[in-house]
Amino acid sequence: MAARIGKLLIANRGEIAVRIIRAARELGLRTVAACSDADRDSLAARMADEVVHIGPPQAAKSYLNVPALLEAMRTSGANAVHPGYGFLSENAAFAEAVEAAGHIFVGPTPHAIRIMGNKSLARETAARAGVPTVPGSDGVVSSTDEAVSVAAAIGYPVMIKASAGGGGRGIRVANDEAELRAQIVVAQAEAQAAFGDKAVYLERFIRRARHVEVQILGDGERVVHCYERECSLQRRRQKILEEAPSPALDTETRERLCASATALARQVGYRGAGTLEYLFDDETREFFFIEMNTRIQVEHPITEMITGIDLVREMIRIADGEPLSLRQEDIAIRGHAIECRINAEDPDRNFMPSPGTVSELFWPAGPGVRIDSMLYPGCAVPPFYDSLLAKVVAHAETRTAAIDRMRRALGELRVEGVRTTRLLHLSLLDEPRFHRAQFDTNFLEGWLASRQPPAATPR
Amino acid sequence: MALHEILSPLPGTFYRRPAPDAPMFKNDGDTVAVGDVIGLVEVMKQFNEVQADAAGRIVRFAAENESAVEPGQPLAVIET
């Protein structure tokens, strides 16, 4: 890759397109915003040096349209592309097509995307790197005695899962051998009835799991980590509020977790920014690798705040062929950062999406507050894409101070014209269990259900 | 015999199939009852069913599969 990046095409939209333009501009690069018809007046289109239209509003015809994006690179003369998150960011075929056209893909190699995007290959890679994954049976368990001996090795409680199930269906939990002996026969019969296949397998059941993820950067040879983020507060598997570092980890566990992430990334010669997701068992204090995201993530700013590293700039530098400038011993955690995702949704109406036009807008400011957003007064919020409007990030010396700062910032924030999740965040910031950091991945949905107003009496 | 238009309740993308490889919910000439699903409108990655608000026979669809639609835009015309 002798050619250096001259002009960067952004194959994305919304706040991440704006974020990438900012990093590219600081590096002195010219930027091209690839925009659908719905994003002609977007902030990214206004900020970029050039705009290329890539198709109709629907993502399948624009931001997911590989030929249109390659054509946009050709007509604009861009020789590199940043895919952002979502859309084509983890599409190995797109990365391959970009490289085949002689351009630079700001991200990992197509090979790394493919390996880490495949659940069983990723698990095998983790095993080779000595990184723990959720203990389970090696495929289907056929007899009760086999299940009992496998469960003894995995450790109780265990989940009995239907091979043909999915999405939480066909799962039973056994706390000890007696329960397993009783449950497995029932589970097999249920699997047969529900899915037409009685095959079941076993996996350790983690009663109270946290979602903790480690940010890494690699240049294809060296890998460093930028510590972890705690992302347990989720609704329907969508993160709502994230923080860094995780309040659940002690220093020794943190170092082991982060070392495992760099070992895994090294195993695939990782290039670019990546995130390794783990389940952390609050009861046993064990962590288990689940999957790797081979791209920049929505919540990257909290890592940037506590480490002082510009992750997006580093990604572009690495793609430009520069070796990693950071040494692990230079990366330290400074303070605590929280991110609240402000979405165009109405929390009082079951998170109904709220597209429209932003009539009034006032951003919080002052010490330790950062806003990543594509909003401006009068801008359209189209119905065709996700509902993320803004990421409000608060950084302070301690977790308590960061919570107070976030509360202050959200008090200043004003977005009119569309419904938002601002008030929901303010309630969450007042929740004592949040203050004590006593939560797992099930917490938020339970908390939301408990604060629902009582159903209206039927007339 | 009167013609009735089924309107999109929301802005977004209109789908005539529940999944890309699934058959159409309804085709021209099909009869529909009140409450039958004739399509989906995707708004910010959430999928909302569009139900027939009158019974009759579908004369034609006024919006194409996977096209962008506005609230109040006719999606299908039925003969009641």
C-alpha cells in the first residue's frame, strides 16, 4: 500500500459521518460525504469538502449499495473510504471490493473481518489465544449421563438450549445434577414439539451478567488496548447509557481482561480499531469473550475521554500505513466518562420513533461536556435510519462527579420538534441502583417496566 | 361498489413482504377483511403493520415494495 490517503470518502451518515469528517480535517485530508437523497441537507453534507449522491433514501439503495459507493469514489477521486459503524462497516466483501479497486479501506483486512464475524471461528481463535469463552458442551448432548458429566465440567447452573431454538426460546435452567436429570428429558421433548428436533446442548448459565467490552487498536503487528467500557444498560439489546471504566472491575481483573483482548487481537494480526465484547459474571468475577466488532463503535467517545486518544484519527493514520504511535505503558485511565444516547423516540409511548424537523436546539457546554451529533436548528430527522440524534458525554475525575456533570448537561440540553429520550436519562441518573452500579444486562428493561404508569382503566 | 384507499399511517419505507424471501402479504385481486395486514412501514428500524381499514378486493397497490412513503400517502386501493 504505497499510496497515501489523499481524499477520504465517508460511507456513512449521521453523527458518525460528522465525527469522521472532523478527524480527517485535523489530519489535513479532503473529505467526501456520500449522501442519500434524504441526507442532501445533512450536517455531514454541509461540512464535507465535497458531496456525492449515492441513491434514494432507503439504506439498501444507498448506504448499503456497494457499486454506488465505488462509483462515488471514482467520480470524486477519493482513494480511501471510512465505513463508520453499521451499514457496510463489517462487510468483508465491501472491504475486498475497495481494495480490489486499488483504494484504502479504513479498517481491518477482509480476512480479519471474516474470521471475527463468524461466531465459531471467533471462538476457536479465542481458544487458541487462551481467552475464555462461555463454557459449554462441544455440540449436542445426546444422553442424560453425558449431560451430567459435561455439566460437572462446565459448572452449575447450566442452561439446556435447543439446538434449533434461538432468540431466548427453548431454554431451561438446571441448578444441580438432580434438576438437570429431571429437566433434560423435558427439554428434549419440548425441543421436539416446538422445533421438530430434540437436539439440545449445554452452556453455563450466568445469572447476573454484565456487558463489558475492551477497545483495542492494532497496526497489523502491534496491538494496544484502551481499557474497557461498561455497556450493561440495554433495551432490546440496544445500548442506552455507557460508561468507562467499568465500575464492576478491580484493577487486577481489569488488567487480565484487557490483556486477553490484546492477545486475541494479536492472534489475527489485527489492524485498525476493534472492540472485544465480554460477559462479566458478577457472582464468580469471571469474564468470557463473546464476539468482536471489527469497526469503530457508537460509544467510542467515552474511551477517548478517559484515555485522551483520538480513536478515529488513529484508525485513519493506521490505514494510511503508519505504525501505531502509542505504547501500552503510555495509555492510562484518567477519570470517568458517561455517554447518554439521545434518541428520537418517545419513552412514554413504548419508544415509538419520532422523525420530524428539529425546531429548536440548545447544546449543553462547559467543563467536561462533549456532544457528538448531526443536528442543527431546522434540520430534518428522516424516518429511514436509526433514531440516534446525539451522544452527550460527561467526563469528570470520579464516577460520582461524572454523574453530577451529566445531570447538569442534560438539564441544559434542549431539542424541540421531535420526542427524545432526554428525560428518561435524567430519571435513570437519579436511580439509586445506578448510583451504586448495581446492574446487569437485564436491569434496564425491568426498571423501565417498573416505572410504566398504571394502565388506563378501560371505559 | 366504491373505491377506498388504505393510507400510510407513518413516514418510512413500505414493504409488501414480511421478509425479503417471503411471499407478498397481498396481491392485486385478493380480498381483504378489516384488520388484514397488507404491508409494513419501517420507521427508524421499527416495523409497523399496515392493516386494511375496510373490507373488499384489492384493485391495485399505490406504493411499490421498498419505496419511501409519507404519512397519509395511499398504499393500496380497494373496491369495497
